[in-house]
Amino acid sequence: MAPREIPGFYYDPEKKKYFQIQANHVAPPGASYSNDGVKRRRTEAKKELEQEQITQRIQKEKVRKGGIFYHPFINGGREIGSQHLSTAARQDQQSRTFASQLHRKNICKLKGWQHDLSIKSLFQHPRTGDIFAVGQDGPHAVLFATCADPALGERIHEQAHLYLALNSTVSSVSLSPAEYILLATDDLSGNSYLIPHRFKEYGDLDFSEGHGSAIPTAAARVDSTLFSTAACPTKDKALFAVGTSEGLHTLEGSRDRWTYSEKPFPQDGIQKFSRRSDSSHACVTAVDWLSTNLIASGLRDSTVFLHDLRSNSSAARLQHPHTVSKLLRANEHRIVVAGHDTLQMYDIRFAPNGVQRRPNPIAKSHTASRPYLTFQGYSPSAVPQMDICEELGLLANGSDTQKVQLFSLRTGVEVASPLGDHKYSHPIEALRFGNGDDISAGGTGVPSLLIGSNKRIDEWRW
């Protein structure tokens, strides 16, 4: 109820009392209830009332977007692109959408081969899109391919074509953008070999006559055990990083001329005798390239060090909780390191922490660097099989339950997918993200996931 107006008096709504209005010449300086003071109060009250009415009118007449745009399940704002999301958040949404729509397509099954082959490695040719795989049967290894049929526009099913035959065990395979492939092998006598091979030397692949013949290659013997290889991401030259029982090496060259170079260990004060061959401080079990000049290497003693080709120097950057079994590049600043039962991402821009002089992963005093991200629910297989797709922001891992786990590189959380519900009848022994089909050829242009289990190759695509 509004207060009654009384001539000569002013009602103060804060104090809820009437005050007599004093003449300006009678009221003391700064008086609240003089003629000028009351006039000022009434003017301010009128402005506040008008502003409040305007605000109420705007709220009442403003056109608002429907709740469908912000509904957590429908999320119409995302569909029309009205939400302002960061690049990482948008990529995370896209990766979840991609994972939710994956379906399986069988590429080939190994039938009618002389040996009981089992697929051990997979990769896709960057130029032709042909899928290559390494099949292993004890001391016998075969590199075979599934080629594309131009008439059908798809890969030939139930048929694999011989490309290279070896009487040795293949421990690692890497494909360079310069179209060189490097195979790290071990023969029955325990000798290790590096076999570089260039696809273009034999022309484009043509398997129209069925099984091809084995291609003779020159193998370079090395005096150490080979653990891992990785190709430099450049088309200008064929350059590979090789992790051995005697440290990090590089293999560079072309055709019949190759240079095998040893790289230094980090200058961390450890005496040379402590880096003896085959010791945990010397065995480089995993390698990958962060750029065309920077190599990340993981040691059996859990240390991860970086080597710069420009300065030919190395530096220890971090320490994993367990022996490094796998190391992958997430981007130019971050790497993913896998151990016995841990999978973590590290940012190399952070200052080194937790790095010991002589680490021992099985000791109680062993320390570990603080990770940037930890992948919860990681379940590794006996031989870790994983790959990263930077475009989708996903990490794929072959678990010990014969299923494939997909993790978000942004949150480290496992992403729900039909792939995670599919259980293979045999262990997953090869896993690799494919290049995706060319849009100009009628494809989607979206990367696919290649999985090798026993005798079959599956392609999970969107």
C-alpha cells in the first residue's frame, strides 16, 4: 500500500517515517530533507522506477531460443552451429559422434596359404590406399596386401596377395611418407636385420594374376636387439628412428645406400659402464617422432628422453611409473606413454619432474613424473597394440579382453562405441588408424580403424 501524501512532509521508504520538509535557507548544509534534497530524492526515485519498468518490459518482450537448443539430449544448438565451443571441445564432440556410428567391414581372411599365418602388423599405403599386413607363422613372415578393385571401387575380400616373404620374425614395421618401408626382423640364429624397401622400385601394385612372387631385398645386419621403429614424418627423405638394446639409432638413405647412426644418451651424469648393452638403462623399447627433427624415446628403466637431430643431443624429460612399452605422439607438445598397466599423457613443455639418476621401476623408491592426463580404465594386452588419430582426437587400444577401447585425447575418458561391445574370438594383434577414403573417389574422407586378429582384417568405419 503506497504511503499517503501529506503537504509539507516527505515519506522516507527506507526509514518508513514522515519528515518535515525544511526551507533551503533554514536547513543546515547537507540536510537530507531540505527542499533541494527532497527534490533530488524524488528525481532519483523516478529514474529508478522508469529503469525498472524498462527492464521488466525487455524481459517480457525479448524473443528467447527454445529449450530444444540447450537440451542435453537433443542439443539443437550444436546442430545449427550456434554454440561457441573451443576447438578442443568441438573435436571431442566430433570424436564421440564418430565413435558412436562405427560399423564393421571385413577386408580379407587368410585362406589357402602354405603357412598358418597370423596377422601381426597393419598399415595403409599413403598414396594408393592399399592395406598391407605382416603375417607370422613361427620363423616365417609374409608381407601381403589387399588391393582395390577399380571396377568395384572397393577392396577385394577373402583374398590377400603376396608382396614379400621372409624366413625370420618381424618385430616392427614402419612406413615412411617417402614411400619406404622398414622391417625389423630376427632370424633363427638370433641375428637382427633392418630391411628397407621402396615401393616405387617395383611400380604400382598389380595383383591381377593372383599371388605374386617374393621380392628379393638387401638386409642390413645389426649387432643389437631391435625393439621399435618409427618413420620420420617427411616426404623429402627416408629417415627412420630405431630403438635397440644399445640405445637409439637412425637409419637414413635411399635404394642401396643407407647410413645407420648411433645417437647419444642424455648427459645426466650416469657413467658409461651403467649403460651397458641390454641393461634397462640402454634398451630403447619405444620410439616416435614429435617433429621432423625431434625423436621421443622410451627406455626399459621408465625414462623418456628427447633427441634433437639438429644439435645431436639428448635430454631426459620425464619418468613413467613402469617400463615404457609403447610411446605415441599426440601432438607436437604431448606424448602418450604406456606401461605395464598405466597409460598417461605428458606435456613436454612442462619442467622435468620426478626424474631419477638411476630409475628402477620395480623398486619402492621409484618416482614418476606428474602426467598431464591419465587414461582411466586402460586394459592392455600382452603386447600393447594402440594407435592415435590426431584428426579425431581418439586413441584406440586393443585390450586383454579381446575388445578395442577408444579414449578421448581431451578428457582421457573411454568413449562409448559399438566397437567396444564387439569381442573378437582371438587376441587383437594389430591395430592402426587408416587414411580414410578420398572424397573425390566417392569416399567419406573420414579415417577408419584397421584391426587384425588371427587370420582376418576388419575395417571399422563411420
